[in-house]
Amino acid sequence: VAAQKCRKRKLNAILNLEEDVCNLQTQKESLKKEHSQCSKSINQIKQKLNNLYHDIFSRLRDDQGRPVNPRQYVIHCSSNGSVFILPKHLAKSEQKQDNRREQKQK
């Protein structure tokens, strides 16, 4: 009787583990689909942002009316919501300062 109970517990444990494996495989597939959808959304947003970036720079002009070169300038958004057009070398130093501010706030 003890051996039968032991075998029954062992079979129940195996069945429970098999059920857990099936549930985890289903969850894994669901997460893969969600990851794929998120990646697609991110790529779409990146493309829209890129299009917006090019659209903005196509309309910008300097003081003499010449187009602003997107290779030399960047659009910078500060933490207070202000938007600036900065030379790339200044934007890098500004970004470093913003990163330091964010780390101090954490």
C-alpha cells in the first residue's frame, strides 16, 4: 500500500510538472508574440520620428535663409520641455549634463 501511494504521488508530481511545462511553453509563445509586436511598434515609432526629424530640418533656415544642415545640428529637448536646435558638439555636452542631473535625482 505504501509503495502504491508512493507511485501515485510520483505520477501526480510528473503530471503536475508536465502541465507546468505546457503552461510555460504557452506563456513563452505569448511573450514571443508580444515581443515581436513591441519591436514592430518601436520600429514604426522610430521611422515616424525619423520622418519628423527630416521634415523639421527641411523647413529650418539660418539667418541668411539657407537650409540648416542636419549633419551639423541636432534637435535637443531639455527636461523642462524646451526644444532647441544645437550644433552637434554642444548637444553632446548638454546631453552629458542632463544625464548627470537625472542620475542625481535618482
